[in-house]
Amino acid sequence: MMNPSRRTHAANHLARLTLVLCSALLGSSPTWATPPGQSPAAVQAEHIATLIKAANYPQAPSVAQEKAAHPDAVARYALQISDADADRRGETLHVAEHLLQHYGKDKLDIEIIAFGPGIKLLMANDNPLAPLIEKLSAQGVRFSACGNAVAHTTMMLGYAPKLVPAARIVPAGIVRVHDLALAGYFVDKP
């Protein structure tokens, strides 16, 4: 196990490396100097926030707004995907398809929440599931992308990822799942 001072040093090194990568991608000249009073991690967080803001992701309505928009629903589901396995991502979409077949789109209120490694479900580039996501979205399935997972992905990539058009950002995916559960949605992780 790494001692705390080495962990802090490694985190600061990663922050500086990410700053250089972000600067290179944005076309500005990288700087090794950290502004007085700011840690490298704070500078990194600021750059990530700037990249995400520039991506102009649409925000998801509140749980209360979503529930009110579906007053005739006889079933409410929250399907969470937090798994890196591509088969699990596909399975989650197929569960949504089966629920639509069973209840019909007018009687079903359903949201798929992607967080952690599951955020890959909502990535636009080279996503073989994008057509199915588009089809399900047209039938009323909502797709929420965890803002924390998007920020982490942005940090790792050095740019804000392009999401499928159906994706809406929520601050934290696991909190969205919790809030949906409190609002009476059945939560499942297919």
C-alpha cells in the first residue's frame, strides 16, 4: 500500500500531467507554475470544469418533474448500469425493451442511469448500441449520465466526451438512483 505522502505526490503529478494534456489539446501553452494559493488538483478541476461547460451537455429534469410528466404510468423503473462489461450494457437496454413491450410506452416511466464504467453506454463515438438507445429514447426511455463519471472521463481523455443525443447529465448517478427509489421507482441492475 502506498503511503499518504507518496499518494499525494502521485496525485499532484497526475494533476500536472492532465493540465499539460488539456492545455495541449486546447492549443494553449502549458505551464508548470501553479497560481499562488491553488493546488495542482484545483487547477486541474478548473480545466475539467471548463471543458465540460464547453461541451454544453443538456441537464436532466428533477425526479419530481419527471414523475409529474408521467401521471398515467402504472410502472416506474430505474435501471442502473455501472458495469464496464459491454454485454451488461446491452442487457440493460434489452430489459428496457422488454418493459416497453410488457407495459406499453404510455404506461411506463423508465430511466436508465449510467455511472462509473457504465458511462460507456452513453458515449457517442463507436457505440454499437447508439441506434438502440435512439430507438428507446423515441419510445420514452430516459438516459441519465453521471456528471462525476463524465468529469472523470474528461480528466482521463483530456477532452469532454461526446455523448449520445438522448443523454442528460445528472450531478451524481448513484444519487439519482437513490432519489428515484425514494420517489417510488423500482430500482434494478440487470
